[in-house]
Amino acid sequence: MPGSDVYFLKSAGKILGPLTWEQIGSLQARGRLKPDQQLSQDKKQWLPVDEFLNQLAPANEETNALPLAELEKWYYSDGSKQRGPVSRAALLALIDDGVVTGEHLVWKDSFAEWRPLSDVAELRAGGAPPPVPIREAARSSAQSSHSGFARQSFCPGCGLSLEPGSVACPRCGARQPGPVSLSHGMYAAPPGERKDKMVAALLALLLGGLGIHRFYLGNPALGLIYLLFCWTFIPAIISLFEAIFFLCMSTSEFDAHYNVRALI
């Protein structure tokens, strides 16, 4: 039964363990369990993480639950910069230390927009949400892993997949670009709303005469002007130069122009 046995984790050809059930839950809560990893109790029969957790989930799910809230990743504003992702436990620790206060803005995947910390009940004292069964937590963790690919960063030198916030590549040693520094009163767009430089350049090159790239970049007024004057071919010519301009911009420059929002 969970809590009485030991477990082993196979990751990238290495075996970690023995681990307790509590340690497995902690790894899962911090997002350290990946779909390509395997778990075993005897180092002979190995199963993918999700399948292993589903099989081991106790029959009485109400008494053996992991808090789904601990699997969620949080972001918070720090002056003019966006910080994160951090776990709920880490964010609560920052709140207890006074680093994050009620005036800070916070965000997670289930939020439609950034919210003041003082408006988020689950981050206030005594506001912890109810736990959910481990089987549902494992399923949610797998879905988060798939949806998180869009935010995954890669080394420009060797292409190795990197953890968020990595300073240097562990394989080739290449230094990684730092976070975008935002001007006062601005914060980075939440994941999932970020505009891609290559997409903007392709839209400007192929459909720029209709202003489609301007609608994509969140400037519908300018896009409408392009559309109204498309018959003159002037917007198409301008868009050609804009496509070149987008391609010549660095990722940080593009983010500073099109992936920030005003703090409100």
C-alpha cells in the first residue's frame, strides 16, 4: 500500500531510489515526474509514470488524495517583471516571508487574466482548496506536461530541451538568453497568449496586404486600415518590409514590443 513500500524511478537511463510514497508525491507536485520516466517497486518490472500511478491508486480515493493545487504552476509580478513558474507551496512561502503581498498580481493556467493576490482566496490563510484523488492528479499532471511544450525552451547551440530559467546549457555550456526586462507598469503576457515572431513574419509576408498580421499582433485598428486600402497594394509593400523587420529582430526585442501588457 502507498506509504509502506519503497519505489524506484528510472530517468534517462539512471535509477533513483529507494523513494517513499511521500517522496513520489513531492516529485509529482513539483512537476519532476515526466511521461517518459518509469516507476517500479522491484527494479524488474517498470511502468510509465502515469500507468504506474493509476494502477497503484488506492480503491478509497477520498482518503488517499494528493492536492491538485500543488501541481499547478503560478506566476507573480515583481515590480516591472514577471516571475515564475513556481509551485503553490513556494508562492505561499514567499507570501509568508512578505516578498509577495496583497498588491502583487498573480496568475495560473486556469485564470483568464492576472488577479491581485488579495482577490485569490486559495492563497489567503485558510483558503487551501480541497484535495483530489491521486488518479485525477496524475491525469492532470500528464495534461499539463503536454500543454507546457509551448513554453519549453531549447538551447540555441545544441537544441537540448532546457528547464525554465536555465542560465547555461548542461550539454554544450552555451549561455542562455535572460528574461525580458520590462518597462515600469508592464508585465509579460501569460503563457498561451504570447505572439510568435515567425508566425507574425509569415503572416506579414503572405497576407500582409490584408492586415492579418496586425490583427494577430493585437492591433486591429491598424489591421483594418491595411484592409481598407489593400486595393492600392501599398499595405502589401509595407508588410513586406515589416516581415523583414520581424525576422531581423531578436526574440527579446520582439517580446518587448508585442508580448507585454499594461499592469492594471
